[in-house]
Amino acid sequence: MEIHVLDAMAREGFEQVIALHDRDSGLRAFLGLHDTSVGPAFGGIRRWHYRDEREALRDCLRLAAAMSHKTVLADLPAGGGKLVALELPGVDWEKGYAYLGREVERLGGRFYTGPDVGTGERELAWIAGETGFVTRPDASGPGELPEATAAGVVAGMEAALCLLDGKSDWSRRKVVVQGLGGVGERVARALVHAGAQVLGSDIDGNRAERVAEELGIELLDPSHELDVECDIFSPCALGGIVHDLSLARLRCRIIVGAANNILARPEHGDRLHERGILFVPDVIVNAGALIRGAIFHLEGRREPVRLIGERVGSAVHAVLERAVQEGRPPARVATLEAEERLTRRRREKE
Ligand code: NAI
């Protein structure tokens, strides 16, 4: 399928898309700046095996626009961007990331970058050698990101339970956490402390065993999480978990998780709504890391994790309230709310 870059940019309201090729390292990448109307764009670096460059460009546009939704819903004076690097044979990645660091530096603070799929602590350190416009993973950075994300997820769960039942009442709740990695383990730990019954799963058997033993939670076979009757199903592994086939299996009342794009397609949020399952949009609930990084860069301070949780909790509350008032699926309301706010702030800027 063809992609007309300028048409796609105009359709999605993009400001700038930069195609990058580094002669020295062989790196190829796209940098998309979706919105910097009220502040710098934030977005991590995704490094992925794309079929071709069109697929990479499309992903860059999709992810950068999604970051604008995330920043505006988190009420940050910032916008969305993304760097997408093509996983190709023969690239010298250390040089490649250093090159990306110089390109980010050249933007002079219009774009701040950080981790994403394929870009971890090692790669961030390579970038940090060239620019300060990056979220550093060490003690000089904003603090732990998974901790901030987990605080938002738990706050989102509380907001959902309060909406349905008027209180969180953790000692009577059963929660299934899929993926016991950086975020999932912390979510499970917080829920155990709050008194909930927690069941967890992870395809990494050693990790699953260690976390289960430490927290005293029951382990589920990966792929059986969907079949368990529970109050909350929390996808903290991969996106796209709610799709045509999985929908009918779900036996939870609420879905709240850290994974990006939990719904395979927007229509799946409508199906959940029809089934009476409350879906808390991940674009709001997993913004804890972004909030932590953005406040650090923009205000030069480290936001306490408790305040990050409260901020995400009230953002979730506002969108769920609107969804109830308008009788619409929360994921649709989140998209609408984000687009309305983006339009409003661009208009105010004019
Ligand atoms: P992670 O890589 O530390 O943990 C993910 C865990 O899920 C791993 O232990 C992995 O073995 C497990 N897993 C993978 N596929 C699975 C499956 N099918 N069933 C069960 N377990 C499976 O990642 P992290 O940082 O905990 O993030 C979790 C999710 O949240 C990811 O999708 C990430 O993109 C998203 N996210 C994370 C943020 C952060 O601050 N770390 C911020 C926003 C989103």
C-alpha cells in the first residue's frame, strides 16, 4: 500500500517528519513531531524489524500521534513525537544511537526521547552521551519509570472500582495480572499490600516463580488468564490482547493495564462496552512514566510517585465520568477528549 507522507501529515495534523540516514553506522530512522504547540514533544525510540520503510513510517506517525493524545490527556504542557529505527543487519548500533542523540540535540529541546521497545538502558546511555534531551536511566534521571507507571495503573483500578461500586474494597477483590515484568510485578505487589487476591502469569517461567514466591500469589498458565473469573484483568505484557477471539473468553468486570494498545482495534472497545466490561483506556492509565519524565525535564524536579498515581487516578475518573454521562465506551471518549483538547489548545495558541 502506498503512503503519501504530506497527505498523511496533513490528515493527522503533523508538524514535521524527518527521514534519517547515518552514513557512518548505517542506521535508518524516522522522527515524527506531531505537536509542539504548547511545549516540546515527548516520545521514545522504537527499534523494530519492519517489513519495509513504509511500515516503519506508518508506525512512526501512529505512535507520535498517540503520544500527543497521551500528553494532552495527562494535562502536560507537552506534545507527542516518536523516533522509529529500522532493525537492519549490519548497523553499528552504538554509533547509530549516538547519531540519534546528535539529531535530538540539534532539535534544541523541541523533542525529548526515552525508552521504548528495542531501546533500553544501554541504548539510552549511548544517546545521553550526545544530548540532555533524553530520559536517563541512572541516578541523574527522573527516577524509576516502571514504578511510576504501576502507580498509575493501581490508581486507575481504584477509579474504576469506585465508579462501579463506590469503593475499592480491596480485600474482596480478585485481580489477574498478565506479565510480571517491571510494571506487572509492582502492580501485583501493591495489590497484595492492599489486601486483594492476586493471580499472575508470565511466559518467563523463572521470573513468574520468583515473583509468585516473593509475593505469595497464585500463578496461572500464560494464555489461561482470560478464562479466570475476576474483578479486574490487568494486561501488563503485550498490547492487542483484546481481539475478536479473546473477547468472548473474558470473565472480568474491569480491564486496566499498562500495556499499550490493549484493544486490537477501536471496535473491540465497543464490544467490551456492549458486554458490560469496563475498559480503562491505556492511553490514560499508563502515562505515569511520561508524567515522571516530563515533569523532570520541564520543571527540573522529581515528582513523588504518590502524586503521579493521584494525577492518573483523577484523569481516569474524569474520562469514565464523561463516558457514563454520554453512554459511550471509555476508549471512544478518551480519543474524543484528546482530539477536542488538542484542537482547543492549538486554537488558543493562534
Ligand atoms: P517488561 O518487559 O519488564 O515486562 C513484560 C513482562 O511480560 C515480561 O516479564 C514478559 O516475560 C512478560 N510477557 C510477555 N508476553 C507475555 C504473555 N503472552 N503472557 C504473560 N507474560 C508475558 O515490560 P514493562 O516495563 O513491565 O511494561 C509492561 C507493558 O507496559 C509493556 O507493554 C510496555 O510497553 C507497557 N508500558 C510500560 C511502561 C513503563 O514505564 N515500563 C510505560 C508505558 C507502557
